[in-house]
Amino acid sequence: MNNTSSVHLMVLVLLLAVVTLFCILVGAAAGVLARIDGATYAAALLRGAAAFAASVTLALALLTFALTAW
């Protein structure tokens, strides 16, 4: 394995970590905002999970697009 492919792999792993942390924050914020709005704990958890899933899907689609164009 040459040095260039290791750098690309390292950048990819770092990008995936950043995307994961961002999506966790989006899900947590959606859950907290739903709870503040008066939703039950179960409904707030479901909204947070839906926001997490949607943001992961969108972020990975954009990341795939960016990496194939790069």
C-alpha cells in the first residue's frame, strides 16, 4: 500500500467521523426541540431518530458525490 492511498483512507475515515458527529448533533437537537415543544419522550426520541437517519442519508449521499467528483 503506497503513501497516497493511506492518506486518502485517513481523510475518508476522518470525514466519516465528522459526518457521524454532525448527524448525532442533528438528531439530539431535533429530539430536544420536540421535547421542548411538548412531545412525549417516545415521540421526541422518534423525531430525533428520524432526523438522524435523514441527515445520515443526505450527508453520505453528498460525501459520495464529492468523493467521486474528486
